[in-house]
Amino acid sequence: MNLMIDILVNVIIAFLAGSLILGLHRKIMARVQLRPGPPIVQYLLHSLKFFFKESAIPRTASMPFYVGIVVILAVVWIIGVIVGPVSHGSLLILFGVYAIYKIVEHNAGSSSGSPYGKMSCVRAVLSAATELPLFAAIALIYFKTGTMNIGEIIAYQGAHGPLALSIPLAALMFFILILTKSPYSPFAITKAKELITGFETEHFGFLRGFLMFSESIAWYVMLWLFLTIFFGPLSAIWYVVGMIVITFITGFVNATTPLLNPNHSVMTQITIAGACFVGTLLMIFI
Amino acid sequence: MDKQKIFCIILLILSVVAIVYACIFPLATWIVYLIAIVFIPGFVLALGLLTMAKPRKEDAEERVKEPFTGY
């Protein structure tokens, strides 16, 4: 297939699948909390609907960064699609993508002029420490497989079995990262309810639709990456099953767990990451 | 026609042309990546700025103050 068509198809799949999975996530959370919840397709409809809503740029916003940061978020996750599902490139580039995502959280909050956005921006800096588990997981995968290339990691698992079985604690560490990024997560300190919607509070109308477009792609890429680097070569059906299972687990956890305060959130994640890192090293080298 | 609308139309046309060109003609891999990274978000941005509803003139001033007036 032509490379550009391949990228376009993957971006569209990522947007549609990501939106539906996020819709499913809300539905699961609602059902666990004994609410009917919105239809699964609601997240997708909201993303599209916002493109036609009245939009204005607040006087307190820092232009052109206020709009530019939304474009940067889309750029970041299209790079994620290219490096992940399209080219099976390097995990290090995806680590860079996650790092830039944190910068987007920071700058979207600070450029808005809203006190909620600024508070979210401060928390984004604090929660940057939670990227350590991702780096540690990537390092552990390198120790085990001798490569950081996703294509070669898939081939390694084809020959030796899924990494989730040989280094399960690294998979758990990566799963905690997914949990962190999921909506209404106990670790989601940048979008806590006391901050309205945190760094996105002042991005309404079309800009919110654009943010939701990128976040759908982000969620899809994260789930795809987890399934690919820990469960090996999978068919499309197994990807769908895997994504739905992960969404059920995160939805259940998020529906039943209160939001941690920022310090507890960061310390919990770092503690789990530290324990999993040492445990995995022991499993690899002893 | 205001400047923003002209900018959006140019960006939209440029994005569509670049993406369609890369779909039809074989290009170096890095050029295709560049087109995807720049013009897919550019296309969505231009489309959104064109499709979004604008406030009425008498409401425009009030809208930019919303919702954190005086901060």
C-alpha cells in the first residue's frame, strides 16, 4: 500500500477506534456506578459536534500559543501513529512523544490565562515524574530483547513468547502508565475535578473538538503499544479484544477509586515503578 | 473576507493538494512523513476554523471575557 494512504488509514482507524473505546470507558464507569451512562458513540459525536460550535479566543489567552498547542498535540500523536502502527519504529521516539505530551499539558494550561489551567500546568510538571515508569519499562524491554525497535520486539516475541509472561512486572509498570492516562484515573491530577477540566478548561468549541480528536488517537496508540510490545504479534481481532479488556479494567478501577492527591499520586506511581523495576531486573539476571 | 478565513482556505487547499499528491505519486519516505505530520493537523485546523460558528457581533466582546472575567 502507498505509505501516505497507509498513514491516513491508520490515523482514521486510531481516531474512530480511540473515540469508541473512550466512549466504552465512560459507559463502563457509569454502569459500575449504577448510572445508565451516555451511549458508547457519544465521545465520537462530541468530538465532531464541537467542530461546529461557537468558538472564541479568551482575552487572557496567550496567542498564538493558545491555538498552536492544540496543533502540536495533533502533531505529536500523528508521529505516534507513524512510529507505532505504521512503521514499527523505535520505542525511544514514542518515549519522546510521551514527553512532549507532558509539555503540551503544561503549555495548554499556562497559555489559557485560566487559574484552573495554570494550576493544571503546575501539576503537569509534578506529574512528569510519572514518565519514569515508561522509561524504566523501555529499558527493561531492551535488557530482555536487546532491541528498541518495535518490529524486532514483535519478532522476538514470535520466537520466544509474549514478554508479558517473561517480564510481567514491566508489563504491570506500563499498565500503570495506561491507567494514569485514562479518563477519571486516580492518578489524573492534571484533570482533577477541582480544576474543572484542567489544562483544557479554556479550550472550548472547535479547539476542544481538536483536542478530543488527538486524545482519541493517543488512547488508541497507547493501547496498541502495550498490546504489541507485551503480547507479541497479534491479529486485528486480538487487538480489538485486548483494547476492550484493558478498557474494562481501567474503567472498573477508575469508577471505584477516588482521585489521589498530587503527592500521593506521584509517590504511588514511582513506588510501584521502583518495585517492578527491581523485581524485573532480578527476574532477568538471576 | 477576513484574514483568518483566507488563511484557512489557503491552508485547507494546500493540505488537500499535498496529501492527495503523496497518495498518488511515489515520494521519498521522509517527505511522506513530513507531509503527514504537517498537513494532517493543518487540514483539521483549517477545517475547524472554517466550520466553527462565530459569535454575533454584539456578543463578540462578551465572549472573549468569558468565563474568567477580570482574572
